[in-house]
Amino acid sequence: MNLLAIGNALVDVLAHADDAFIAANGLDKGSMRLVDEAEADRLYGVMGPGVESSGGSAANTAVGVVSLGGSAQFVGRVRDDTLGQVFTHDIRAAGVVFECAPAPTGPPTGRCLVLVSPDAERTMSTFLGAASHLVPADVDPAAVAAAEITYLEGYLWDPSEAKEAFRKAMAAAHDAAGRVAFSLSDAFCVDRFRPEFVDLIDSGHVDILFANQAELCSLFEVDDLEVALKQLGQRVPIAAITVGAAGSVVVSADGVERVAARVLGGVVDTTGAGDLFAAGFLYGLTHGHDLTRCADLGSLAAAEIISHVGSRPEQSLRDLAVEAGLL
Amino acid sequence: MNLLAIGNALVDVLAHADDAFIAANGLDKGSMRLVDEAEADRLYGVMGPGVESSGGSAANTAVGVVSLGGSAQFVGRVRDDTLGQVFTHDIRAAGVVFECAPAPTGPPTGRCLVLVSPDAERTMSTFLGAASHLVPADVDPAAVAAAEITYLEGYLWDPSEAKEAFRKAMAAAHDAAGRVAFSLSDAFCVDRFRPEFVDLIDSGHVDILFANQAELCSLFEVDDLEVALKQLGQRVPIAAITVGAAGSVVVSADGVERVAARVLGGVVDTTGAGDLFAAGFLYGLTHGHDLTRCADLGSLAAAEIISHVGSRPEQSLRDLAVEAGLL
């Protein structure tokens, strides 16, 4: 298995919303906030018509790896309800191994209300529901050992038992000589767990770090990307930092390299851009490509996802990569 | 109220599928077939990852009329389950009046499994579920009387009680000096009810008839559109026949007029093209536009819907129509 991804099993509910609506509902444009079921219901009640599409950051990454021709397993929690069936169907139909049994009791399957602005930025309100009940027992050390890379989303650092599950997975991966990839997920998420994230990095638990510019700057509490990159230095073996339309910056023992973004049609909805960048990068890494090619595969996968509404690929990423001469 | 639309309350589950998959599952490409819950579950189990989006033919038309700036009410049946909540939220959030209480018992909310081919054609398998339980009591004569046009989808001719509800609505509309619009919906649907549909038309129950080329040809059991148009003649006051990329043909006392299609970006998914054509046409008719302009508004609304996956507009149709100089 190329990738074992552990994260929140969520169904996205995507709707268009203008800046006035974002402001009137007290949301920080471009961010992710956690909400309880009552607030999720309230916001759903006032937001526009939606489209439901399976999501979840690490789950999107797993789907992207398979769409490129790799293999992936996803670990995350749903309930035995309609949205849980939708999530399960979609991830399996995409070719990802997903073996977690749906919970027969407890909160409903989690959902992420995604408001897409006219400028294609997305603002997310997530009710984690069943996803937050991930426990260490959900992590099978044998499955982790069978994967080249174990990928964890920072979003799941919020529930404390899930955090323990992450620590267990990290230990199992390193015991089996696998690598651990970690995504900082969101600047506000970094803000909540800064010391823990820095400790994870400095204690050698993370081999591959994914972040966007805002998240890396938040991690080191600086405003300038160059300063943040300097702070990051060689603290992780590989770091891939996305910088929006400017593409990405890859930091490794080989130095700092900048790779351009790719464009496929217009920019309609940036939901999932970071997740799919990670998918392309990790596919490349597990298939013997150099870091520049890895980042370029990430750019291509991200370009596909932002060209339409939703965070799962609508075209075969492998076909696109072959067409672009990357595979 | 400009429009009272009565039809199947459905949530679409849209997935990409190639021709081999369509054939392997015994489906007629481009058609709609009714399936039971077991077959819907089987097909869902083997089809690719999906996107859920509220649909239903007449419901899509109602949403289109409101998106153009008109007013519309929808009558159709859902259950009190997750998909029923999704349908209810989406149609109300789109500005359509929807007052039917969800059924507390009986079959679940209906769904339409839509397989979108690489050439943008769609093939539908519909489990009507709660939608088929529409009964005459669901039709409020006062609501019908308050609408300028009552719009009925041929798809609902399958359940016999729903048919009675349709007859009640037609009578109420004419009692109140309103007009009745009827869509033939699907060539196979026409095949099931040909004598009844011809009788509806010839007995003066239909003032405005919508059909595509295949449906009109099926109605008169001929292969050639021109022959079908001759057969249609003046049997209904207004007929609007869509002919795909060739646009539409409007037949009225003023003669036969051909109106070109419109293009907005590429053709991604033809789901809802006929529904949105009807929306544009009916908006025009209830706002004093001539028949050519009505058909042109229909072309514009259809062009928007086929430019993306799903059968509800992603942009304001009014903005598009103003931009195009039609409003």
C-alpha cells in the first residue's frame, strides 16, 4: 500500500455564498471552524442550496493517490446513517480501501458546510460528529506497517482520543521503517496546537510536512514566508509548502526549490486544493520521482480540483498527468 | 405566483460512467427508467463515486423560474429522512415555496441515479420512493388557482394516484382561468402512456406542451421531426420542442418558429436541460415576452445547466439573461 491516510470522514455540503453572508454569520473567510450539531443545523438552515460530495482532508488525499494510479487505505469514522453510507460508497467506489465499520450508536456522520465565495475561496464549518470518535483501537498497526507512508491531517488533533490514535500510528509507522506525513491543515488549527505541532516536528515524528503559507507562518508566528522558511530550515526531512497561485516551495536536504502552479481551466472552488496537492506529491514520492516532479504532480492534481465544485477529482488524474507528460 | 409545478421530489446522485458500464448494466443510454429500491441499491453499489444534488424535473423548472426572477411553488412528496431534508432545504433555499409536509412513514425519499457519459449524455435510474405517493389531497385548488401556469411532468403519470392528482390540478387551473403546461418528460414514458397523453392534448387539457424531438416522435410513432410537427399541428395552443444542439421549435397559432441554442462554456452534463428550457420559456411567458424570446430564455437557462454537473443552476439565471440582453 502506498498510503495509509487517517483523518475525518466527512461529507461536504457545498453552497455558493457572498462575502456579506460570510460576514453576517461571523465566519473567517478561508478558514475552517468546528461547530456543534445545533450550529451546523442553524447555518444549513440559512445557507443556499447545496451539493453533497464526500470530503475529509486525508480522505481526499487518499482518493487522489488512487486516481493517479497508486494504492491507498483510509481510516476514519462514520455512523450507520445516510451520510455514512454516502461516504463509504464514494471512497470505496474511488478505489480506496476503507474497512472501518460504521458506528451503530453515537453522533451522526460528520459534515462540513463549505461556503464557496465568488472569488472561489472556501470557508468551512465542520460538525465532526462520528469522525471525532476515532480511537487508538481504530488504528491497526499491521495496516500502518503495510503502508509506505502514513498520512495524518492536523484537523484530527482536536479530539483527544484521535490524537492518541495518531501517536499510535506514528509509532507503528516508524517501527516498520515507514514514513510519516503530516498536514498542518489550517492556520486556526495551528493556532490551537502550536506547541504540540512544533514538538511533533522537532522530535522527529514527522518525515514529510505539508502546509500552506498561512499555516507555516502561523506555526512560527511570523508574517513573512521567507522568515518562516528560514525557521523551518532542516527541521523535517521534506517539507512541501503551497503558496496558492505561486505554486509550492519544497524544502529538503537538497535545498529550497520553487515549483510553479498549474492551470486547468478556471478557478471555481479551492476546496481540496491542499489535499490534492498532497496526493500528487505523495504519489510521486512513492513512485520514485524526484521532489520537483512530486511537487509538479501536486500542482496538477490541485489544478484539477479547483476547476470544479467539490474536493474529489472529476477526471482521472492519471490521464491528466500522462497528458501533461508528468507520468 | 407565476408557476405551480407538480412533480417527483427527488435527490439526484450523479456519477461519471462510460458506455461499457451503461451497457453492462442493461441501461438505455439517454433514457430514464423506474427501478425499485433493491435495484437502486444494487446499481449504487457498483457505480462510481457520486455527488448528491436536489433534482426532480418539475422541481428543477420551478427553481429555474425563481432564478430568473419569477415566483414558483412546488408540490411533491418526500419522507422525513436525510434526503428529504436535503430536498426541502435546497428548494426552499432556492426561493421556491414548498409546503408539503414530509411523510412520517412509507418508502424513503426518492432518488435518481444519474450516470453521466463522457459525451455529457445522462442515463437515469429512478427509485420514486415517497415521491410516488402523491395523492389528490396534496393538490390545493387554491394554490393552483393562485398560479398563472400549472406545470406537470409526464414522469408522474406512472403512479395512478399521482395521475389523479394531476387531473385535479388541471381542472382547478382551468376553473381559475389559469393555463396548464405539460412535459412529455421521456420517450419511454411516452411509450407507456401514448394514448393517454394524446387524449390529454386532444381534449384541451394542455395549453403549453414541452417535449424533445425523441418524445414528440414517440408520441406520434414516427421517426422524422418534420412529420411529427405536422401531426402536432395546432392540437395545442403552444408547443415548445427542444432539438438538442439545434435549439428549439415553437409551434403556435402564429406558425412554426425555430430558435437557436445558446452556448455557455462546454457541455459537461445534459441533466436538466429540458427542465431548464421549460423554466426559461415559462418565465418569459409569464412576463409578457413573445414566444421567440421565451424560447431564447429557455436556451440560455439550458445552456447554463449543461455547462456543469447537476440540474440546478450554479449562477443567477437572471444575471446571465441581463448580460445576454434578454431581460
